[in-house]
Amino acid sequence: MIEEQEPGKTIMISAMPRVAIAVDDFDAVLSTFGDTFGMPVLDLSVNSVDNLGARLGMCVPEGGSNIELMSPAIAEAPLSKSLQKFLDRRGQGLFALMLEAAVPDDEAEILLKKGMNVLPVMAGATGRDIHPVSTHGVLIRIYPINSFKGTTAESDNDLGLSGIFRVMIAVRDIEAAKEVYGTKLGLEVECAETDVERGVEKVVCRPPSGGRVELIAPVDTDNAFAANVEDYLGAKGEGLYALVLQSADLESTRSALIERGVGVTGDSILELPLTDTFGARIFVESP
């Protein structure tokens, strides 16, 4: 059930175009996502190193949101510093959630008035950052509409993996998180409900395009999934927990990944090992 927005409320967020993964070894992550996972991947480093001081790649499969791959390159560049600080503090893994708005600065001013910690424009950037202290541990970057205009890529090793169908955010207080992502960010949100099968309370947030955002809070830690979320919260605090991709033929995808040396676990939902995903927890499910 979708919860009604406040009367007269203007929703400026137009999309969730991508989620970024921060890594130490850019060449390795490009090879893994492109060759092993069979995703179409674009290497954007020719321009990104000079413009932003970091190496960037973009996974551009069909459906959902893209996966951005990021690695420090020029130590003194602001983005490179941000990435290195994250890597030093938390290790490789999910780094930032990207949203789009027609005019990011206008959106930033509205969010500032709502009490969110919006940061000044980073040198070389076209968007605005919201500090994780305001978003339950998630660095959110708001870019202009169509912030990525790269061409599509092809893969000779395509396993049928989609883009990001949803991104999970682990939180302690589901209602407080719902307030941030619904009322403050203006995303369409469903009513909170208990997911007995996974042992969590959840709220699904729907950007107008791209993947969904799923807020999850553990309530039954005797459940294996909820226990893992609780362990994550204990070790790292609130923040980006996992990406969920889709495959139209789950069994074929599982077999192909295993043949390529990936230690896939799970039956109805596959989980890729963190050692193969550069610390980014990734699940694969049927549509």
C-alpha cells in the first residue's frame, strides 16, 4: 500500500540512476563485473581522472539502476580524498546512492530548510552531497537529470543480470528512516510492514525511475537474514546494506557463475560472496 504524500508537496527527485561501489583495485573490479559477471561495463576513466581525480566505470545492464565503480586516482582531488577516506574507514563496498533532480541546488536548498546536512558543491562535481548523518548512514549525491549520458556497452559473456532492482538500507528506526526518505527527500513510500520470512520490518521507497530503495530493520534475530543485518549494524552502523539484481533464468545464472569460480549460495535468491564483489553484498532474484 502506497502512503499518501502531504497535500501540495512537490517531489523534485526524478530518478535513482545508480549506486556506487568504492574499490582499491579498479582494473580488477572492471574485469570482475565485465568478464566474470558478464555485465556490459564502460570504462570512463579517460575523462574522470582529469575531471574528478578518480577512476570511474559504469555497469549498464538492462533494467533497474546502473552500478558505478569508483577508485581513487589523484590523491589531492576532492573525490579521490572522499573515496580514500571511505576505504580507510570502512573498506571496499557500497559507497554512495545517487539521485537526480531537475536543479540539484534548488533541491539542496529545500533539504537544508528541512534540517538535512547538505554539503557545499565539491570541486569538479555537478551535484550536491547529503552527509550520511542526515540519511541513516548513506552518502547521497543529487545530480542533474540524465547525469550519465554514456552510450550502451556490450558484453560477450552476458549472464542475464539486470541492473539494480532495489538497494537495501539497514536502519535501526524504520519510522525515522521513513521520515527522511519519504517526507524529506520526497520519495513515494509504502506503509511499513513486517516481513516475517526475513525477520525484518521494511519500507519500500519508489523513485520515479530506476530501482527502488528498501529500508530494513531487524526485528527477529533468530532469522538468519535479520541476524546478518543485525551483525552489519553492529559492525558498521546504519547504511547501504545490499544490492538486489534480477535474472530471468536464475538456475542458468547460478551455473554460469559457479563455472566462472564464483561461490554462489542460496536457492530462490542467490547471494554472491563478498570476496568476489569487492565488499558489496549482492543478491540475485527472479523477476
